[in-house]
Amino acid sequence: MKNLGGLAKLAIVGQGKMGRLIEQLAPEHGFEVVLRLSSKNNANGSGITAHGFRDVNAAIEFTTPDATPANLVRLAEAKIPAVTGTTGWFDRLEEVSKTVEANGTGLVWSPNFSAGVAVFCRLAAAAADFLRDQEEYGAWAWEIHHDTKKDAVSGTLLQLVRRMEKAGYSRKIDVASNRAGRHPGTHEIGFDSAADTITLRHVARNREGFARGALKAAQWILDRKGVYTFEDVLFGSGGST
């Protein structure tokens, strides 16, 4: 670990709306942004080198599903602890994880860095567990996001459904997704029977919660090795070392 000597040095990989917001909030979370990469100077991860990142303590990556695996592999090879909030690339998570572990560094990945969503996931799993043997209850999962969000269904909603299934809810979960306007994100889980309806809903007001969560994860991963999720950061479970 490089000597921090005050604010930790942060690289931001991805200069979209999330990257710009993370840079704005970074000083509040103990970081100084010293390097910024975009698609213009980081094609196929080419901007990520050990020399270029020699003064960097951690990196936060918010790019595109096609770009993320190469970015994370290059960050691991440069021995840089990383956080990624990009979704749509998780079919290559095992490959990336092996590279992180082989290089003795750390990674926090998550489809969502909102603390509220992390709690919401646990509530959805608990509800699924309670109702898994109550066959009269059917389940649904629904979301809406802004019309520029590329993945539909989102990684967050897919994570919620997986958590429900892992909790033992084996009946069909009907999944729906909408994209419209500038909505920052709503996720809803519901259970319905002839007698009543149970609805759980999380509504994001803006992107700030996601940015602050990513910065919290970046501070947490500075002195750790292995691959973790944001729930590990918040609740201290799981992960590998």
C-alpha cells in the first residue's frame, strides 16, 4: 500500500454522470482525484498501466458492460484496489475475480451502491423466505429507470430476484421493467394472494446515494484483498481473501 499521507489518491475510470458526481463528492470521503479516464484515453483499458497509476491508491469504475472486464483486469494487474458499479458484465465475474486474487489486490462490485437498496435486498429475501411455503402467494418484481439506462432488466432487479430465489421462493416471479424520462430508479417487490397484497418498494431520489456508497466502498477496500460486494462493506459478511 502506498503511503496515503492525508487524502487517498483516487482514479475515476469513466467520465459519465456518475463519474462526475463521484469526483464532486470525493473530498468529503477522504479522497483526492488525481486521474480521470474516459473512452477517449482508455480504449480497451489501454490507459490503465502500473506506471500511470503509480500514485493512485484506489479506482472507481463506472463505464459500460463491454469495457468493464478489461478495465478491472488491468486495474488488478496494476495492483490497484477497485470499485465498480457497472452492470451487465457479470457473466465474466469469475474471470475478473481470478485475476484480482492472483494479483493480491481487492475489488468491490455491486449492481447498486445505495445503502437503502442493500437493506431492501435483505428485506426482499426475508419476505421470500417467509412466503416460500405459502402457495397462495404469487410474486412480482418491477422497476423503472431513466430512458438512457442501457440495461433492462437492471442488474439490481436481477439481484433482487436471485436473492428471493436463493431464500427458497421457487414459484415463478414475474419480472417487468420500464424506461422513461429522467427517473433515477424505483424497484418494487410484491406478493399477491386472493386475500391481500404485500408490496416492498425502494425509490431513489437522485444519484447521490450511489456515488457516496461507491466512495465508502473505495475507502473500505484500500487495505483489503479479495473480491467483495457492497453488502460485505455494509454488513461485514462474505468475501474472499
